[in-house]
Amino acid sequence: MTLPEAGKLHKVSIGDFDTEAGALISDVHIAFQRWGDLRGDNVLLVEHALTGDSDAAQWWAEAIGPGKALDTDRWCVICTNALGSCYGTTGPSSTHPDGRAWGSRFPAVSIRDQVHAEKAFLDALGIGRVHAVLGGSMGGARTLEWTLLYPEKVGAACVIAVSARASAWQIGIQSAQISAITRDPAWNGGDYYNTGDAPSHGLAAARRIAHLTYRGELEIDERFGTTPQADENPFGPFRSDNQRFAVQSYLEHQGTKLVNRFDAGAYVSLTEALNRHDVGRGRGGLNKALASSQVPTMVVGVDTDILYPYHQQEHISRNLGHLLGMSKLSSPMGHDAFLTEARQMDRILRKFIKRSQDDVSGTQH
Amino acid sequence: MTLPEAGKLHKVSIGDFDTEAGALISDVHIAFQRWGDLRGDNVLLVEHALTGDSDAAQWWAEAIGPGKALDTDRWCVICTNALGSCYGTTGPSSTHPDGRAWGSRFPAVSIRDQVHAEKAFLDALGIGRVHAVLGGSMGGARTLEWTLLYPEKVGAACVIAVSARASAWQIGIQSAQISAITRDPAWNGGDYYNTGDAPSHGLAAARRIAHLTYRGELEIDERFGTTPQADENPFGPFRSDNQRFAVQSYLEHQGTKLVNRFDAGAYVSLTEALNRHDVGRGRGGLNKALASSQVPTMVVGVDTDILYPYHQQEHISRNLGHLLGMSKLSSPMGHDAFLTEARQMDRILRKFIKRSQDDVSGTQH
């Protein structure tokens, strides 16, 4: 098929989809965007994080474009919206064939399901192999699964700020976020789409918790400390939701911003996929699975990541069958550093592209 | 006054109490327990953590007793329940003079208020000076405030696993907990005590979040990893609250346990006190306040503490006017290590007691 105009959102049908856990999602569509021309084996598949979308040239603006590390003069960068999300790809808020929203009928999807769906999408586009897959956080989990599910289709991989499986701590904090949403009376068991209401308070609460795991605690403290929000007094004689510290206002703003752009059902669906992330499942365990990987893979982490501590990337690196290299982002930003530390990411991504070409062409390095 | 029987819960009236923020709490009572005989200047005042109580010989069993680090053959160990709590000391669930619960009428209290109330309690007992104050977490915050509010009454201090002020990250995660409670429909603005209902779901949710900050992520992962709860399948075709990972069940158990022993209003009150913790307030800033301290103070931290990272104790140590020493607990347990790493705490507390005696008697060390 001919690719759509550069940067333009487009949807591809992949038909009915069977999930890893044995449920059927009928009539699945995958939304995507691309930048740069497709010339055979020059695809860079970029994977977004939890609440991200296919507009990678926006959220990774400093990494993607002409002359940039992911050089769209040389590469065809493709980014799809993940299965279960709400930016065009089929998810809980999508319309079921019966005309109503999927809601609670949308099955649990795993990271593997997202990769299988993306593979079906590439098949539909007639793309048999990509030069590399790259992604951070949930995108890193998908990248890692790509190397294990379809190694023959991936030239190289760059796995950023993620672990080989959900840790118990991650499952705990992620379940707290799911619970914040499902405890919202407007959740209605997941079937709120035609009620005129939505679990916005729950979604905002989930985001506030999540955001504290996305940022380094020193970074947040340097910005806000114990400063009161302007014209508010958090030291008054009675506690008040309207008399806040600046950091409370900031976190509430983060929650509101997400509510305005994201669906609570999709948030639950994708968070559940992260809970189920485990490359060892059905493969003889984590380290056996990692050792079996033959795709040249670069691993990247952040020194101050609370959510995916650096030792988790060290674990991946130590056990991977074909390690292309390892890089550490040094930053007070925490987990989000892969999105915000543009200068460091530029160097890392250029190194990755270089090594991936050397490796594919058999050069020693 | 004569002290009550060793280990027995007793209440002392300190009358009306004016809070730092300018509210009145009438007819305040302080609940306490003591172990060991009072012989002049031999009081060790132990300060409990957020949801702790005055039964220090229970929650610090390996530290307090005959022959133990806090040797009750030598010392009179006294522990009070903090102002705002629910174990005998006046708090939101206590009876207002009008016969109904305080509820939303209970003012915001600060860590300083808790110390002022405790000082009034010691006055009521006729105890003019204590040999030392010791405590971890919220108890560490109270201990630090003791050294600044009443330096002439404190021989030495042991400040464990706390910071000189709330960090923005702490305020964020603590506010998420408060919000989990106040978003519970049963909260009723804080006035649920005569409704026959209580915000138990909210309190449990708060505790689940909090617990993830009390334990090291490696410790939780080593115990639970991605193991499913017995007879449950968290990998089924649909997400279900009844099909859980073991860590979810564990955290829910922690929530339920707290609900069965603690009041949600007290949880909000004490968490708010932690939000307001700032030894620099009104004293020219953090470092000036710390530098002004003349009480010999030992500082203790945990290498894996997520809630009060070790750099916060390093900050206290670097700036304190009279540092008695610094110790690091090395443990995967995280913040709770000061309660669970009995062997290490035993050595630290014995060192503290020794140095406090040397220092008080003027010995060089």
C-alpha cells in the first residue's frame, strides 16, 4: 500500500484479533503516523509510552526529523498508537460492532498483544522487516517483546527506561492507579461511555500518583519545595483543598491535563498491560528469555528513575543474548528523562543508529 | 505525680491548646505509656511514626526492655500518642466538649503543635528535662522539632529516617493519600463519626500507596515478584479485581489491617502535619534553623528509603549545630528498616546512648 502523507494520522484495519489470554477483539484498527520516505529496509518503528500517541515527531520532536538522530531524510519513522489506547487504535472507548462503546467488554491486552497487533499492521502495509524498533517505558516493553516475538523482522532494538518484567512495586503502584479510577462512582464498571459522565476525578488522581513516579524527587523538590501556591495558604488553621502547596497545584494540573486528553478506560487497559509485562512468561523465565534474544539491542536507563530503577536495565543488559551497548541518562528528571533530556538522548540515539548499521552490515565495533 | 504502672496506658489532661496556626483545641488529653522507673534525669522520650501508638515496647520490642539498647533497668522510657492521632490522645475522632466527635472541627496541627502538646504533658508530669528524645519518620520530625523548640529540656536527640522539611515529592504522595480518603463518599467532609459509615475504602487506598513508600522496591519484589495470589489468575481474558497478583493481595491486606485499627480522620490529620513539617519555618530557613541547634543530635537513615531518601539525612547532618554522629542502615527494607532491622538498630541505639552520656558528662569522643 502507499503510505499516507508524512505526519498525517491514518488508520489501518487488521481485522479480528485474538488476545494472548484468549479473548476476541473484532474489527481492530491501528492508527499510525509516518515521517520520511519508505525505501525498502529503512523503517524505524518508534513505540510510545503509556499515555502517548502516534505523533512521535511531536513528543520526541528533538529526536525525529531531517538531520536529527532519527533522520527522516534517511529513515522512514513509523509510530502506531498501541492496542487499548484512545488515539485512533481500537480500545475500550472505541465503537464495538454493535454500535456501543466496548467499555467493560474490551478484553485485557498484554504488551505481547500490542506487538502482535503492530506486526499485523506492518503486514497490512507490506512491511516485512524494520531496521530498528525503539521506545521508552511502555514503549520499551513493546520494543523488548518485538525482539522476542519477531526477531526475524527486527534489525536492532533500543530499549529505554523499562524492565524485563513488571516488578511487584510497579504492580502495586499501577494497581493503586487502576483502583483510583475504578473507585470513582462514575466508572460504572467500565461502561460509562453513554452515561454522560466519566471517572475524571479518578483518572486525575491516578495521574497525580503516576506523575510522582515519572519525575525524580529532587527535580520536583527543586522546582516546588514547600512553596505555597500563589494566593493560597497551606498553613492555615484548618486543612483545606483550596489552600495548597505549589506542588499540589502542579500535580492537579497534570491530572486535569490528562483528563482533557485521555480516556480513563484506556488508562486502565494500558496500565493493566504493564502489570502483565513479563518477557519470561512461557519462555522458561526472564533470564532464559533474555538470553535467547539474538536481536542486537541497546539498553538505556536513567540514574534517578523511581519507576524503573537503573538496576532493572542493568539486569536486562547482563542477560541479553546480543547486547549492542548500554547508556545511562544522568539527570534529576527521573523516568521522564528519555523524553526531556534531549541533548543526552541525541547522543545515545545517534550511537544506537550507528551501531545498528555497523552490526547489520557486520562491521566489528 | 506518680507514674502509672509500667506499660499501662494512661491519659493526662493538658487543658486547652492553641495551635501554631491559631486555632483552639479545648480540653486536650495526651495518652502515654512508660517503662522503667523515673529517677530524675533518666527519661528517654520515644516518638512514634504516623500510625503508631504509645506502646513503644511493642513496636520497638527489640530496642526497649531490660538489658536492651534502651535499657529499662537504667532508663525511664516514655512514649506518648501524638496530638491528632486516635490512640487515646485528642484527635478528630475524640469527643468535643459538646458531646459529638471533633470531625471537621478538629484544627490542622503541625509537628510543632505535637511537640508543644508533649511538652505540656511533661510539665503536667513534673518532668523538667529528658535525657534524650528518639524517633523515626514522623517521630523523627517531632524529635528534630524538640531540639529546636525546647533545647534546654533535651539532653540529646536521635533523629531517624526523616528530613528537615517535607519535600515536594512527599507532599505530593501524602496529598494523594489524603485525597484517596476525602474522595471516599463516606468521608462526609470529615464528619462521618455519627453516620454509621466510615471512609474505609479511602483509608485502605491511602495505606496501599503509603506502604509502597515504606518498603524498598527490591524487598517487595523479592517477596512477591509477579507471582499470582493463590487460586487467582491475574492473566485472564478480562481484568478483574478478584484475580490478583500476590503483591496486590498483600497491599490490600495492609490496607484492611490499618482500617481495622486506625481512624481515617486521624490519618488525614497526621498526614497534614507531615505536609507542614519544616524546621525552617519562621527561623530564617532550613539551614539556619539546623545550625542553631545546640542539642547533641545523632542522625540515622536507610540506604534504600524511598520516602525519606538518605540524602535528606545527609542534609540534616551537614547543617546541624551539634552533630553527635551519623549512621546508615543498610537494608533492602526501605523506610521501615528502623522498625525491622533490629540488629543494626541495636548497635546504633547503643552507640547513641553511649555518646549521649559521654556528651552530657563532657567526655571527649
